[in-house]
Amino acid sequence: MKIRIIRVIIKMPIEVSDMKISEMKKLLRKYGCYYVRELTNHEEWYSPITKRSFLIPRHNSQELKTGLENAIRKQAGIERR
């Protein structure tokens, strides 16, 4: 008796939040976070709330994906809306 293994790949839709990267930067400044330095495709920011630095993409007009928005908020110590 032969057993066949069938792989099924399900592509989940990517959730995009309604916040642009430029809007996220404004929110970060409001909470006291500040720009540290520019890297190749990202900017390094520092949060005085969590005392951590974190990266933000430099593509200001693009919308953030939900997972990235949540990760940035968590690293910055900002509550989700």
C-alpha cells in the first residue's frame, strides 16, 4: 500500500494598516521618540519610554503592514489604537 503526501500551500492575504510611514514618524515624535541615524533603507529611532533603538523604513509614502506597525509600536512603547 502506497501513501501519498500532498502538500497544500495556502497564501494568506497580507493585511495593510491605514497608517503611512510618515504618519508613524509623526506619532513617534509625539511620544518623545527621536531620529538617531540613517541606514541604507531604514532610519534608526530611539524611544525614551523603552530605552531601545529600532528601525523604521524610509519609504514615507508607503502604507505599513499591520505586523510591522504593531512591532514598531511595541518597540517604541506605544499602545495600539
